Amino acid sequence: MTDTQNVPAAGSGPHLIRITDNGKIKAWVSFALNFLEANEGRPIVFHTLPATPRAEGADKSSDKTQGGTSVNQNTSKLSKATTSVPRLLSVVEIVKREFIKSLVAKRSPRLAGLHQYNEIGCLEDFETNVEKPEEDRAAEIRRALSGGNHVKVKLTPYMKITLSLNALPELAERGATYQSPTIRKLSKSAKMRMKKRERAPKHQPPETTGSTSEAAMED
């Protein structure tokens, strides 16, 4: 069972979905659309972080389709945190497109689509605060000072994309790149329907006067 099938915990924070190489795009899209409709105030975050979270805020309900396989166990030279990025982008674009279609189908007065925030980082950044044994650190210092060999630096990119019904300026302040929502175009008939709704007076029940009620009691 993937994390897209889990019932989200109540709260106001974002719901995280881990995108993998072998998950079903249709399931992710369906879950995301249902979640956004049922939780208007909560954003949804798609990411390619490994099954075992290395950072605070990583998805705790990791996708079990990989059996918790570590990103370093991948036989390819690129980690799954990197190879899953194209699938993540596909999922996000489909969710945005289908969300607009759902607004049209429901004849929703909402014209704007979803706000999108993109974040890119390296898994190694999560390990900067992890203390290494004294022997390992001493060996690294000796290699760096010897000058004979360059110290090998490994960087493993990952990506996170947040979709939200509302703007989240705090993410942009944190360094995320922002993509404004798509504005759907209304047909002439849809525009006329909206104008009729705006002009239509609100129905109010007729007020019963005191004299009328008294007359009814006398009869």
C-alpha cells in the first residue's frame, strides 16, 4: 500500500507524497485531487526524498512499494531521488491540468488554478550536522592536506514541489521558486451564467406582520 492510499492525519500542515520510479501516476493524481478538494486550507507536497527520511519534515509515511530500499542501493549510478524527478514533474502537471478541468465540470466560480512552489536540494545537505567518527574526520583531513588526490564530493539532487489553493509567501521567502496559477477562461455562456447569479436577488421569506397574525387568531 502506498502513502497515497493512507488517510491524511487531521491538521493544517502539508500532506507529503513520495514519488518513486515504480509507483502509479494515476493513483497519485487521483489522491491529490481528492485531497485538495477535501482540504482547501492544506497544501500537498510531492517529493523524491528517499524512503528513510534524512531531513526534518520528510515524508514519514514512506512508499512501501520499495520495501524501504535505501537510495544508495540503486544499481544505477544516479539515485532514485534524482531519477524520479521527471515522474514528479509529470504528476504535478497532470494534477494542475485536471484541477482546472474539475472546476469547469463543477461550474465552480473559482477561476485560478493551483499555486506551485519548487524546491531543489541535495541529500548530502541533510548530513552536514551528523557527527562523524574521529578516525574518519582525521582521514579526510589528511587526504585534503596531502594534495595528491582531490577529495571526492558527492551530490545527490532531489526535488520538492508544493501545490496549494492559496498563496504561500513563506515558501518563496525560504528560496522556493514560484509559479503563479493558471487562470481558466470562461465561455460566453459561462460568463452569462455568472452575471445572472451576481444580479439575481437573494430570496428572502416574506415577513408576517403583526396585524395579519392577529387577524388570523381572531378568525
